[in-house]
Amino acid sequence: MSHNELDALRKQVEELNLQLLEVINKRGELVQEIGKLKEAQGVNRYDPVRERKMLDLITEHNDGPFETSTLQHLFKEIFKAGLELQKDDHRKALLVSRKKKPEDTIVDVKGVKIGDGSQHFIVGPCAVESYEQVAQVAQAAKAQGIKLLRGGAFKPRTSPYDFQGLGLEGLKILKRVGDEFDMAIISEIINPADIETACDYVDVIQIGARNMQNFELLKAAGAVRKPVLLKRGLAATIDEFINAAEYIISQGNDQIILCERGIRTYERATRNTLDISAVPILKKETHLPVFVDVTHSTGRRDLLLPTAKAALAIGADGVMAEVHPDPAVALSDSAQQMDIDMFNEFITELRSHYAYKS
Ligand code: PEP
Ligand code: MN
């Protein structure tokens, strides 16, 4: 074979490569179109029956020199790449993503603007135990200019024998205190059937770590017009966390506050491991405000102040912390709640470093 002959053949191969390139990308475009239609119709992207038909057609028409098994393998790779392309399109378009909406979402909680660049506090007892207990914390918080009050009425406890919360009675206490002190109420709801009722009592529905992937609860919270504070799951990746928020927004509710609350790792010095870098990642990937719960992420009273400083310094939209008039006798989380004196010192110290609004 002369040099000229070899060059000519190589040239033909290169031309065919370019044709293949064009054809493969053209196929990619068509697959994207199909993906969009399927999404609009709510049909599953992956269709094994159709793939089988396409492979059979290729087998029927194969005159060689390639073995059918080789061609099936090559085409299967092309099909897979097409499916990935459809998925990427979908991922790029997540409703909670900055790609979809570059501006920050501001969550309006009774006039408090969360996510506008100012920093806020959510404080209150782990569980609502009595009117007096909640009112004492509310009074101390209000005196510090804080407007967001938390308290658990439905407590998702690890053991079924532990205090489960006062339920509806707890929500009524919270509402009364909220009205009397003109504060906004945040409380966890654990049953999708309670979401609508809860709207009459609370200003923010909390979805707890143990329920981050309770998809029926997420959908129910997405269907009402109330802000939702969504906590990161006990061992959830950031991607899973973002997708949980997508469940809420996909139902039409964009008033979502994300809350990093520590994740389970091998480390036992703290109750959970605070994933502080999750804050800037979530702020970058989504347009939603991000809080840090320093109480449940550390489980240690001595770490509340340093972790709150870290949260504010790294750009969180706010900090959540538990405060109880007498933590020693608290019915839950007694080791990590602050008493009123400690709370006052905590706020004073943070105020000397950071300018936050409420
Ligand atoms: C809470 O905030 O009351 C709570 C139970 O926290 P988490 O869901 O993060 O454990
Ligand atoms: Mn608690």
C-alpha cells in the first residue's frame, strides 16, 4: 500500500468520524426534545421496551463486518448518553436552583424578611411543656429584639417511650404566646394530615431531620401557602437535601428556609457533625435562605457560641438555638438548651461581632 493510498483512507475515516459526530449530536438533540415532551406528559424517561425494539432493528440490519454483540454494546452506550443528557437538562432546571432563578428568594415571616442579606435568630424551647415555660422564653427573646420563636408540639423522638410533645395543645400554647408577644411561631409538623390545621397556629411549618425524605409530608407542605423550614436529614447528602426542597417548591410553595443541623459521622465528640461548608454550597446552588441549628448539630452547650459565630461568619441567613427557662428539668434535649442568662450572654456576644436584625 502506497503512502498516498493510506492517506486517502485515513482521510475518509476522518470524514466519517465527523459525520458520526454530527449524527450523534443530532440524535442527542432529538432525545432532548423527546425528554421535554415526556416531562410535560409525566412519562418515565427510560423505556426498556423501546430500547429493545431499537436494538432489534439494529440487529436486523447489521451486514457486518462488526459483530451484532459489538454493535449492541456501542448503541447501548449511545442510548445511555442520551438518557444522561435528558437528566442533565432536568437537573439544570431544578426550581430551587440558582440556574433557574439567580436572585435570592426572600421568605417573609410575619414581616421578617429572611434571605435579604440580614441575619436572624430563631430561638425557643426544644419542646413546648407549658404556657409559662414558652412565655418566659418569649419574653427574654423579645427583650433581645428577636421575633422568631420556636417550640416543638409534635416531637419525633428516637424512643417511643420518650415525651412525644403536647400535640395540638402545644400548638395552641404557641399561638397564644405568639399573639401576646407579637412573635412569629415556628413548629414541627410530622403528619401530612396535620399540615392544614397547623396553618391556623404557626407562621412557619418545620419539617424535621427525620422527615426530610417523607415525600408525602413534603408535598403536603408544598401545597399550602405557609413558609417551610426544612431541616437536613440525619445522613442526607446535599443533593438529597436540595431534592427534598424541590418536592416542596414543585407543589407551588417557594417560601422555603433550608436548615443545616449536622449530619451523622463517625465522630462522637459532638451529637452530630456540623457541616459548615454546606451553608455556602447551598447558598451557591440554590436561591433559598439557609439557617444553621447550632443546638442539634453540636448537642453541646459549650459549642453553641463558637458554632453560631462560624455560621454567621460563613454567611448563614440565621441561627437556630434552643432556650429553656430551666434546662435541667427539660423534657427533651436537656444537655444542650441554654438557660435565659446564658442566652442573654450568647446574644450579647454575637451582637458585638455581627450586625443582625432580629
Ligand atoms: C427540632 O428542631 O426540634 C428537632 C427535632 O431537630 P431535628 O429535626 O434537626 O433533629
Ligand atoms: Mn431539641
